[in-house]
Amino acid sequence: MPKRYTIREVPDAGGKIDYEKALNPRQAEAVLHGEGPLLVVAGAGTGKTRTLIYRVARLVELGHSPASVLLLTFTRRASEEMLRRAALLLDRRCEKVSGGTFHAFANTLLRRYAGAAGFGGNFTILDRADSADLIGLVRQEVHGGHKTVRFPKKETLADLFSRAANREEEIATAVEKEAPHFLYCLDDILRIARLYEETKRERNLMDYDDLLLRLAALLRESESIRRAVSETYRHVLVDEYQD
Ligand SMILES: Nc1ncnc2c1ncn2[C@@H]1O[C@H](COP(=O)(O)OP(=O)(O)OP(=O)(O)O)[C@@H](O)[C@H]1O
Ligand SMILES: [Mg+2]
């Protein structure tokens, strides 16, 4: 098989950042990695975040448009801090890198593509407390005012529904694993879950899990949106992937 070579621009010799000096060999390898996926697995405090900051600067230094680089992290503060540090390494272009939390990113895309996905772009987001309150209302409908000691509280139900959503497993499985003592009222729990889903749809509400799951579904189902998104964000960097 003949070898294929691709010619591409590199920054001026001796660009602004001395990667070999600032990073250890494995970090430099990750930062200088070319195209394609790369997963870095390393222990706490070994310099994973530092590596990502240098990678952001590297991509911008190579001439990639900052908006085409997407940095996803656990908290908004973490992402702003990383972009600020990348800007110190290189220049202010790094501050224009796209990014934020997974939920914020999902929110932005869902609002943009809501029409195509068949729901209103003016949806309201339920935080964890709102979500538990709505579950509480539905619970009241299903369970009435019985003061049964062993019927799950709204927070417990919210946790169970969220665990099931996050692990993409059945609610029955979550109950079995996390709260088997409530299996005796599984039918009521499932009715509450169904009503909760219906109410959210009717009232154009999304809880935090919906943001992630609906974006994932949208990207799975719509080829044109998937293509548009992957053409916009050419480089996706994720810190704290395990979370
Ligand atoms: N090659 C290096 N040279 C000098 N300092 C380094 C190097 N690598 C990491 N550090 C420093 O070590 C500290 C920990 O690095 P960093 O926060 O990037 O690690 P991490 O793997 O992301 O940690 P955590 O698991 O807590 O997220 C930071 O202060 C960072 O600047
Ligand atoms: Mg880190």
C-alpha cells in the first residue's frame, strides 16, 4: 500500500508556545495529536486540564477558527477559567472558543433546532427542585392523600427517574436496583412517571435530563442537524469525561 501524506499549514517555526518545555512527553503527545478521537486517562492532579488548555491554544495557533472549537466541561466557571488561561498562553482569540456545560450546550442547540425536532423553542427548563415539585403534583393525583409510610417521596421519585434516564435503563430496573422495598408499588411509580412525561410534553417543559436526552435523540434522528452541528464544531474537547 502506498503511503498517503497530507500537506497542511503549520505555524511559523518556533511558534509562540514551547510545548515540549511546558509539558511532559505524554502531555505534549496529547496536545500535538492530529485529527481524530483521543481519550486521555490519567489520575487526579496529573495535568489533564492543563493538557486541554494547551490543546485549545494549539488548535487556535494552527489557525482553526475559535468558534469551531468546542470545549465542554462540568461547570461554566471551569470552562471560562480554561479559556482565560489558554488566552494567556496564546492570545485573546482563545476566549472566543465555543463552550460551556453539557446542559448549556444542549439548551442552545435545542432552542435553535426545536422546530425541526417537533417541539416549541420557547420551552421552560425545570431545575431539580421544580422537577421534584411537578412529580409531587402528579404523585398526589396517583397516590391521593394516603399517609402510607412506605410510598416514595417526590424527591425519591425524582432521583429514580433521573437515574433511569441517565443510565438509559427502565424505571423498573432503577427501582429494583436502588429501592427494591418500593417494588410493591411499582405500578403506581410507573403511572407517576408516565404522567410526569405527559405533563412535561403538554406544557413544553424540560428537566435537566431531557436537555441531554433530547439533544442526543435529535442528533441521532436528524442527519441534516447532525451534519450542521459537526460542521460547526470541528474539534470537541471534554474535561472530566467520567462525570
Ligand atoms: N508538565 C507540567 N509542568 C508544570 N506544572 C504542571 C504540569 N502538569 C501539570 N502541572 C500542574 O499540576 C497541577 C494539576 O494539574 P491539572 O489541574 O491540569 O491536573 P488534572 O489532572 O486536571 O487534575 P484533576 O484530576 O484534579 O482534574 C496544576 O497546577 C498544573 O498547572
Ligand atoms: Mg482537571
